[in-house]
Amino acid sequence: MMQTNAQAHGTASSAPGRPAPGYLGKWQAQMACSVNALQQGDFQCALGHLMQAGILAKAILSDPSRRISDDDRVAAYVVTHLNLADVSVQENYGELALDYLCRAYRALATLIADQQAAISLRQSAFRHIRELRAALARFSAGHADQARLAELTERYPVRWPEAGS
């Protein structure tokens, strides 16, 4: 049985004993439903729940309210996209899997370079982008269009901006 990224790496979490705020709680519920569907071998249902989780993860990442930690915001986004890619591969949707990985990579690379974003959010994106790079490398070994991946990393280079830039 395939182990999802949520199972392998954990999911974004709220403080123990407290319900997750708004979108994060809804995201966690969608992720739990997707894991349940995967355990039953229903990849289409899992993909549907993950797509809903993706919508919520985007809202979580974009939420400026600071009710959710920056690390949880980025983790929810990354875990969702890694799982979307994994399930897409299982369903033989290789191009779709690559789209999910590329979308997440672009979002984090853009966030890292955004001087207006909170430093803690940018640092979290910088830490989490390694997971996306590793997933892209694994995916490219057997599936991906090498030119597309080269264009992605060239167009969205990831490096921590120099002090004062």
C-alpha cells in the first residue's frame, strides 16, 4: 500500500487539545478522508478529497491573519501537493502529477523571493522547498520532461536573498 506524504511526514497541526482554526481544520478533515480512501484502495475518491484539500491549502498559505503558524501554512500546501502528485501517478496521470509538483515549487520559490512576505513565512518556504526538489528529482527519473524541469528551476531559482536586497 502506498504511504502518503501526510502519513510519512505528518500533517500541519494545531496545538494539542485545541481544534485547528477554520481552514486548517477543514484541510485536516479532507486529508483524513483522502488517507481513508487510499487505505480502501479508492484512488479516485482520494484524489477528489486531495483536490478539495488543495483549495483549502492555497487559502491557508494566503491567509494573512496569523492564526496558523507560518510553518503549518507552508506544510499544508506542500504535503497536499506531494500527495496530489503521488495519487496522480498511481492513477497514471503523470502530467498532472508533474503539474502539481511544479505549481507548488513555483509558489514556494516566489514566496521565498517576496521581500514583502514575513521572514518566518519565507524561511519556512525555504525549508520545505527541499521536499519539492526531492520529489521533482524522483519524478523526473522516470516520468518527467527534462526540458520542462530545467525551465522551471531556471525561471524560479531558489536562493536565499542576500541581506539588504
